[in-house]
Amino acid sequence: MHPKTTIEKLQVLLPHWVEHNENHEAEFKKWAAEVRGEGKESLAAILDQAVASMGATDAILKKALAEIGGPSQGHEQHHHHHHHYD
């Protein structure tokens, strides 16, 4: 087995980073809705900005992934972790 090239590593890492960001976006949206429901509109708006920034970052990372030819073949590993602050 040959050592992985930088591109091969990125073909694994980039999809993980996008998925990770998407998970955080969902969490930010949830908390924005929570604080909005408590009348904290300015805080909710700040969290909405974070969601939008993460979406922009996702688009850039997806562009980088396309630039290197997409994810590695057979890379179906999904890494999930959840942050619970109930």
C-alpha cells in the first residue's frame, strides 16, 4: 500500500468537513429558533449570520472538492457527533 498523497487525504477530509459544518449549521438553526422564541431576536440574528457563514464555507469546501476530482472512491464513512446542551 502506498502512502496517501495530499490530494487523496483531502478527498477524504473535505467531505467530512462539509458534513461536520452541516451538522453545526443545523445546531445553530435550532438554537436561533430557541432564543427567537424567547424574544431574543438580536441574538437569533447573530446565530442566523453564523448559519449563513457556514453555508458559504460549505460552498467553498465543495468547490475545493470538485477541483480535486470529488471524494475518494469507496469513501462512504460517515462520522457523526452530536453536541447536547439540554
